[in-house]
Amino acid sequence: MTSEHEQTPDAPQAVSRRSFLTKAAGAAAVGTTLAVGIGLRELTRPEPPTHLVAHRAGTIPLDPEDRAWTRLAKWPVPMLLQNLATPFAPELVVPEISVRALHNGDQIAFHIEWEDAGEDAIDAMARFRDAVAVQLPVDPAANAAVTMGATNQPVHIMQWRAAWQADVDLGRRGVKDAFPNMYHDAPPEALMGEEAARQFYPAVVAGNPMARRDRTSPVDDLIAVGFGSLTTHEEQTANGRGVFTGKGWRVVIITPLQPGADKTRLSPGITTSIAFAVWNGGAGNRGARKQWANWSPLEIET
């Protein structure tokens, strides 16, 4: 038995209106404090470290396995899943890349390395190639949008593709290389010669850079001013080389410090920004389905 002023442990307690409002106000104050704290934490998030492009006297090696690269300090770059614009990437398959950088006063080069269980080096139906890209603002001092620039804020992108590397190393490949166990007809040029066969390759005749049959560099110079604006530059000055190690890729992308109009012009002593993107073809990455990294400061050593 309990008195009228006592309650069992399971009995609900009466709460006055004043008591309820007092507790609610206290909870709201706590919530506001937490929100402000989180906001301050976001606003005071530390800036990304400044990465140094080391100076090297003489030629910068194009070979990613050269000791000039492998003995150089590298910096890790965490990658993000591309979910800002459709089509989204379904999963983060390359969580991090490692970068080294050199310049010799005339050229600047980036050595990029990442893990990949398989070598995807051919473009074909339902098959996609591995790739990596470096992005720089055309105006080194501009605060360009990392999302491939914007109007009046163009970005210079240099993309290396494994399929183009194989074309440079082995010659252009076709259906037989992509699907060796399938029957295929002879190509038109084998029956009527190169000139007469051009009518069957309208993209080549139109000068589409993606259809080039005489590629000498695995890197494409591109310009962009926002989503959907990526355009191949008329002057191709970048070069590169990629090597599959069995555990992943090592890629060098090299370009002149002063590559010409509508491209990033750099010089020793300045600081600019750099961003990256990487594609894993075996995971279905292509186009916007990629991993990307935000801008980081980049200092070019004097």
C-alpha cells in the first residue's frame, strides 16, 4: 500500500506546465550550443597542407619507376565519391592517391600512384579504362570552382588514360584485342585501303579527338568552365606515362610551365591550387562516375 502522496516506480509522474517549459527551454539551449559548436568546428576546420613542387636541375624523367621519383617524398590525397552531379559513382573504390611533384624551371610534372587490383587498359563495349586527371585553375590566383570551373573561371585539366597508354605502347587496338574469342569481320581498311575506308569512320574525318588513330601521347589537354563543358584543347602540350605494377598504377603527367593560351601558366615561387580525379575501369567508373579530391595549395619551389 502507498499513501496518496507516494507513487510506485511504474506510475507516471505529473509534470506541470511550468516544469515542462523549463525543461524544454533547457534542452533547446543545449541543442543550440551543440549546433553552434558543430558550426564553429566546421568553420575552423584546418586548411589542407600546402604541397611543394620540388625543383630539379635537368630533365624530369617520364618513367614513373625512375629513382628521381621513387626517392622523392610523396603526399597522400584522400579521395571523395562523386555525388554532386548525376550520374553518381556508386561506391568509393579508390579512397586515396599519393602524389609527388617536380619542376625544372621549364616543365612541371606530377607523379600519381594508387592501388588497383586489375589493369583496365582498353575501351570497348561495357569495358572501361583506368584513368587519372590533374586539375589547375587557368588563372593561378583565381578561386575557381573545384567542380570543373565556372564561367569566367576556367580550369585546365590533364587526363591520362590507360587505354591511350596502351595505344601509344602497342599500337591502336581493335575488336580482336578487346574480345579475342569472338568472331569479327575484317576492318574496312584491310579490304579497300586507308583512304577509301575513311567513309566508314565519320568521327575520324570530323576530327573528333577521341577517335584519333595516331595518338602519340596518353594525356589529353582539356579546358572546362563547369559541368558538361569539358573540351579538348586545340594545342596538345602535355605528355605522360603510366605503368601498372601488379598492385596498382604509377603515372607521370608532365606539361610546360608556360604551355600557351587558355592554359595554366606557372612560374617558380608562386602558390596556386591543384585537384585530382581518378577512375577505376573495373568498377565501372567512367565520365562523372569517379573519385575526386578538393583543391589543395600547391607551392612551386624557387
